[in-house]
Amino acid sequence: MPTIEKEKILKEFGAFIREGRLKKGLSQEDVATQVDIKRTYYTLIEEGQRQVYFALALNICNVLDLDIGKFMKQLK
């Protein structure tokens, strides 16, 4: 099975959560506060410039009512 480029995953995850955040009408600060990280770090995640550990990715998706499994399936 071919590997997926790290940069592609980061960019696509950022776009995935950005879309979810905008649909919920939340600010980056709102999400960052709820998952207990700084807004600047959250911004970098959305921009695909920072890696995110799995537990944090799950927490972000839970706050945004996003299905991380759906995201992972689309990466193929």
C-alpha cells in the first residue's frame, strides 16, 4: 500500500477542520479553548503547518462534531 505524503495529510486535515469550524460558526479561539491549546497552535494546525497528535485530532473533531473516520477514509 502506498504511503501518503505528510504534507498532504496536514493540509487536508486542516481544511477538514476549518470547514467544520466554519459550519458550526465557531472562531479558532473557541475551538482552541475547548481543546485546551493556544489559538496560535490551532491556527497552524488549520493551515497544515503543524502536526497534531491523534488524541488532539480526536478532541478537535469531537468539538466540531466531525467524523475522523470519514476524514481518514478520504485520504486513500
